[in-house]
Amino acid sequence: MGIIDIKNITVELAKKTILQDMTLNIIQGEVLAVIGPNGCGKSTLLKTVARINSCKKGSVEFEGANVQSFSHRQFARRLAILTQDPEAPPDLTVYDLVKLGRFPYRSWYSSNNKEDDEQVAWALAQTSMIQMKKRLLATLSGGERQRAWIAMALAQRPQVLLLDEPTTYLDICHQLEVMQLLKKLNQELGLTVVMVLHDLNHALQYSQRIAVMKAGRIVKVGEPREVITDQLLKDVFKVKADTFIASNGMQAILPLDLIKI
Amino acid sequence: MKSNSTDTVGTAERYGISRNIWRMVVLVFFAVLAILGVFLSLTKGSMNISISDIINILQSPINSASSQIIWNIRMPRTIVGALVGVNLALSGAILQAVMRNPLADPHIIGISSGAGLAGVVIMILFPAMEYLITPIAFLGAMGAAICIYILAWKNGIKPVRVILAGVAVASFLGSGISGLMIFYSDRVHGALMWMVGGLAARSWPQVTIIWPYALVGLILALLGARYLNILQLGDEMARGLGVNVEFVRIALTAVAALLAASAVSVVGLLGFVGLIVPHAARLLIGSDYRFLLPASALLGVGVVTLSDTFARVVFSPIELPVGIIMAFIGAPFFLFLLRREL
């Protein structure tokens, strides 16, 4: 049993089946990368785990309990999600954004307390955003903004963090910054990280397991080296690629050509 | 919602003024504007009455002409104007967040028309039930809001669809209002005045109608400020943060509908207050609803009382309905926002 068990879920959006009888366990303390071609249902999977979408059949369980059995706030204290390219008012400061992460801990009448302030400070420290806490979100670079959002999610003190393409729109340097931050949070805090990625090399470098999706189903799950094979790249992504060992000892791929059918 | 409309707070910060001090300055400025509006509204008119006279009259009501004017005409009219300003401004500010549209205003998107149609039906067909006018106008407003959601819903709320659906709902319901008014023209007094929204002849009965709703609406809106802040992050992030988005959206829409309906019940279809005021306030104080809502309420008082005084005094002895002034300022402002935000 994992920290999250996805059991035979079928998800429909606007009467279209997006996920079909899917089963996947997420193990406590791991970094799991979800990869797959566009439109295969990766984002839908994350949103279903986060209860943003509901499933037509099957269930998602968090530590053995159906996610629907939690209250909204209870659930937000256990699991945080960063959707792709979230929006915010441009005059929001980093500090105020991170403070919103404390929402699940506050009842509708209570105001900020010391605990909240400490947790916000902690989340800013974890993401190296203390210096920038008074900056407006609109004035940050893409990488800094992504770190601010991660800080907000950390302020929820979740056990599991879901991220939908956290490095899209970022340059290589900022991409690595975000990936290394997530790795650090995983190692130091034991945070379980599930992320949808497009860059297979990131998935290879930074995740302990990779789940490959195609057309609403899981094709393969396992350790990066076992999963990412020439055959899989051909079957799922329709590309021909070289796989090789990089100088840091990790596996890497280089796509070479499209496979025409 | 890509918006440049919130630069000012950031600018203040760049010049080394702390955010909260700047916010206080803005609130004080809006409060001064509100007080100025109330004073001008009390002192100016066909007979100018000085402030010292007003203070004397308020302390000991005497049976003079100026006392009559203050107590029976200007005082209640000013109070109604101020509360209508508060209600419409708050309603607009709330709708802009829950409908995720910077142009959402109870008048433009037909929520006022929903309240208006329900109100006109009561006034014309069931005049004996006039005491129920605000609750029924509220149902009309809520009905219009639900129609807009149903029409605009497509995998979530799309800002452009909201405004288009709202304009359609507004003109549909508006035709109902006009039709009823033409069929029963003998039963409608001051119909024209009501259609554009005016404060003429509004007195203590209208004060009694509106103040409880203004008070309850203000309290509920302020309690909703935190939820409104989170809704600005989008539905999915809001849900991820533990907000019951569907419930919060319906509840806050109901608060906005209640505020708009009580305003419509007393002054008719007064437009653009809910558009201009929250935006002007947002421009200066930023988009944090804990500050934006009180700022909008204060500015709403100032804008409506000043506009009404202007409408009464400038073309004297002809008195324009305040709605004409609001539309005159509001329509260009709407276009300005349209260019800037959508």
C-alpha cells in the first residue's frame, strides 16, 4: 500500500473518457514522474488525485481512506497541488501568496496566529525566498515565481506535493533550480513529490520512479532505467532516441528522429 | 485576468512607502471623499444651508423650512444615496472576483435587471405585497446570476463568456421590464426615473428598506474577503487550498445579489457604480479584498452622493437622475477597462 492508492479509476470530462480503469500506487517519500504524450491524461490524473476532478468509477485513497472522506481543509493539509501556470493578481507579494497556503489551517473567523507566521517563514526559508518576500509576484522571474508557488504549497505542510509541469516556460538554469529544489525537499523533508514532466531527462535524473501514460492508461511504472527503453520511446512517443549514461552516471536520452508509421 | 490596473500599490512601495501605510492613506482619502459627499449633499440644493445651521438643526429639530428640508428631504436622500453606493460598490467588487471578470457589474451583467424585473412585477401586479419587494428582488437577482453561470459555464468559468452571457441576460430581462412598464404605464409612477436610477423623492421609507441589507451585506462581504482573495488564484488552486469552490461561489454570489437587489429596490436600475468604484479603488489600494472591500464601500458613498448633488445642483431647476451622471462617466470607463483588461 502506498501513501496514495489509485484504484481502477475512470474519469470523464465533458462526456469524454480521459482516464480508463487506471491503477497506480504512490509510495511514501518517493519522487514519481508522470510522463506521456500530450493529451494522454497526465494533468487529469493529478487533478483527480487532488480531488479537483472526481472519478466516475474506482477510488483514490490517501493512507487507506477514500479522499472523498476528508473535508476540504483536512485534505489540503495533507496534499498540495500546483497546477500548470497558476494565475494571481499582479500586485500580490510573495509573502501574501505564501500566507494563502495557511488557509487550510484557519477557520473562517480566526486571524493569523504565531504558528502561521512561523510556517510561512519556514516555507520561505526552504525555498530561499526570504530575501524576496516583499517583492510583487509580477516582478519576479519565472524561476523565482515558481519557487514562490512552491513555498505557498509548502506552507500547507503537505505530505504529498503534486506539480503539473513545474518547469514549462523556464530556461535551463531555472529548470534545474526548480528540479533541485524539489529533490532537496524530498530528501530533507521526506516530502512525497509527484510531477508531470515533459522533459524525459529531468524524469530520468530526478525521480525514483517513472509512470508512463498513454491514452488514459498507465503503460509502465518502475525505476527510470527499466522504464525508459528504446522500445518504450518508440511505442509511446513515436521517436527514435539514443539512451546513454551521462558523466554523472545517470541515464539520459537524446531524441534523434520521428518514427513514421 | 491579466491586469495592469494594480500598479499603484507597487509604485508606492518602490518609493519606499510601506504598503500598509499607503493603504491607510487611501482609506483615509476615500473616507474624506465620502464625508465631503455627504456634506455637499446636505448643504447644496435649491436652498443652500450652511454646515453650522445643519448642526443646529440636527441637535434640536425646529419647525423651520430649512429644518424640514434637512430632516424630510436631504437627510434621508443622502443616507439612501450613501447606502446604495456602498451596496452597489460591494456587489461589483464581489462579482468581479467570483465571476472572474473585471467587467462584472450587477447592472451590466443583468443581476440588477433580474432584481428590477421581480421588483416591477410586484409594483405593478401585486402592489399589496410591496413590503416584500426586496426579498423578491433578491430572488430575481439570484435567478439572473444562476442563468449567467449556466450560460457561461464550459469546463469552468470563462471571463469572456460571463460578460457575453450577462449582456444577453440583461437585455432579455430589460425587455421584460420595459414591456411591463408600457402595458401598465398608468400604474407606474416615475417609471423613467426608475429605469435609469434616481434618488428623487427617496425618503425615510427607503432608508428603512435598505439599511438592514446594507449592514448585513457589508458584514458578510467582509467575512468573505479571504475567500475572495483565494478565488483570484483560479478555481483549481482554490480547491487545492481547501476552499469548497462551488459553495463559496454560490454564497458570495448570493451576497452580491442581495446587495444589488436592495439597491435596486430603492433607486431602480442605477448602473456603473459597481463597475467604476471597485476598479478605481483597486487602482489605488490593490487587489487584496481585505482592504479593497472597505475602500470600495467608502468610495461608493463618495461617488453616489457627489454625483447626486451634482445632478441636482448643476442643471437646477431641472434635476437629473443620478443614473444619467453615472452612465455618462461609466460608459467611457467601461470602454477604457475593456481595452485594458480583456
